[in-house]
Amino acid sequence: MREKLRAIIESKAWEYTIISIISLNAITLGVETSQTGQQHYGPILRTLDDVVVGIYVIEISLWTGSGKLESLLIR
């Protein structure tokens, strides 16, 4: 099981997906700093932020489940 999880989180597709999500999050954070952006897109931005945080939680759970997190922390 750990090998499968590790294969997923070390794949290029996973890496590109996470980078895309980080970029989306950066854009939403930038728009959130604008009062106009908040007025027009506030609820959508908050929902996107919640989704991104959920994805980050899933990612760290996969890292933990794969054993990769321990190997990075204990060197």
C-alpha cells in the first residue's frame, strides 16, 4: 500500500496537479486582497480556498500514509 501511495505522490502528474492548485490558490489569494474582487467574487473565493485547503489535507495525508513524510523529517 505504501508503495502505491508513494508512486502516486512522486508521479509527474501529481506534481503538476499540486503545482496547478498552488497557482490557483495564489491567484485567489491575490484577488481576495482586492476590495472589488471581494465584492464580486467573495463567496466563490472562500469556497475555492476551502477546497484548496481540503486538497492540501489530502496531500499531507497521502505523504504520511506513504511513509515519505517520515523519511523527509528523519534524516
